[in-house]
Amino acid sequence: MGQSIEFGKFLKAMRARLQPDPGVTFSARRVPGLRREEVARLADVSTDYYTRLEQGRNIHPSRSVLSSVARALELNDAESAHMFDLLENCGGQAVEPNSTQRVQTSLLALLEAVGEVPAVVLGRRTDVLASNRTARLLFTDLCALPREQRNYTRWIMLDPAARVLFRDWHGAASDAVAELRADVGRHPRDPEVSALVGELAVHSEDFRQWWARHTVGQKSSGTVKLHHGLVGDLEVDFVHLIMPDDPEQSLRIYSAKRNSPSADALRLLTTCSEGEKPRTGHLSQPLEGTAP
């Protein structure tokens, strides 16, 4: 295992969010969060050792030491997994992933099987690999864009129509950024994710702030509130199903509670033709290809 600057930045960001124990007094603080020596004490390692971890120095901590650091930094399961991903994948032997992902046949079958319930297949970097007709009507047809633009995080961060569609845009967008951050730990040498992060950092102040926090996570379920240009307000639940034989592909399915106004709105939406859906912002262009 090797160290990386990204690994050290993650530890520092996690340390900065913690509040010091009111029962412990130190001299006046100039930075937010715990001091390195406080984290080191909680993790039962030397301050010098922990400092080298944050500096990305080429040392090889054991899993037991890193587990102690994770507990000291109060990392949740997703954050701990991300920390180990960074450590294991940032070494000199890390391999760049194949940029092209083909949707699994089983996922395409599931996409067909859910019928008129909105569903999207996601891949690495939150790329949209496929979507069904109702999802295109509810959100937008990302699969009609050039391949490098078929990305959920890019769309929600840069398309003005997404800000109108999501009633809690900040919550939905920050969740997407946290999901993208997790992918960086798995594929730190992926040039496409580097290009995506660079583009978003240039064009979005919100993205720059969220990215700097190193928040990581992927929700397995949740609820989103939308305001659709054709059918008005609706609330849909989602489940995020990760394929056990290929964890880099997943199916996100949206549904509304039975006999609710939102269910009625979804049914009404399915009666529309795709040509009737509201035009999106600068990401919507007549481009090559359509969704499967």
C-alpha cells in the first residue's frame, strides 16, 4: 500500500470537522477541529506517525492502525471504506480503469422489467449508462448527449433546469458530489474523473466548496422532491441497487407512494411524448445516440 496527497487531504478534512473535548485544554486554536496530537492520542499512535499519515509520507500502516485512526476521526462505514480505497489505490501499481463501460445484460433486462417506473443505470463517475423513457421524461435524456457529458453529477451541477426540478437542489447536488468523491478513492488515476472534477470546479462555486470538504457516501435509498414543468410538484422515493458481480454498475429506481398525488403525476407524465418534456439548459442539444 502506498500513500498519496489525496489520502492526507482526506484525513485533514475529517479532523477539521471534529470538535475538541471540552474537558481537554490546549493553547489557543488557530485551525478548526482537533489538533494532530489529539487525534494521535485518540488513535493510540505517536503524533509524528499521524503527522506523516496526513503528509502522505511513504509509510505502510497496518489495517489495525488505520481502524484506530478511523475511530478517532469518527468515520462512518462509507468514509472508512473510502480511506482504505485511497490508501490501496493510490500506490504506484494502481491501474487506470477502462474508460468504456458496457451495461450488463441483466441490468438492461431489469430496466425493461420495471416498466413505466423511472429507472436509471449508473456507472463509474456517476455516468448515466442507460435510462428508461419515464426517467427521461422525469429528469432529462442524458444518454442523448456525447458520451463525456452523460454524467449525473455534471447535469445536476451545471444545468439550470436541474436547479428548478429539484426542490431541495442543494441536498440532491451535494449527495451527487459525495458519490463522485467515493469514486475518486476507487479510481484515483482515472483521467476522465479528473477532467470532470476540473470542469465542475471551474464552473461551480458550490462544487468547489463541497469537494473541499471531502464528504463521501452513497445512499441506498431516499426521497426527492421535484417540481416538474408538466405535472407540477411530486415526491418520489428511490432505491439504489448495486450489482454484486459488478459493483461499478447500479440501478436506481424511483417510485411514488400508491394512490398519492405524486403517483397520479407520474402516470400523467407517462402519457406525454418525449418531445413534450420541458427543454433543459445548456446540456440539452440534439446529439448522437439515444438511451437503450
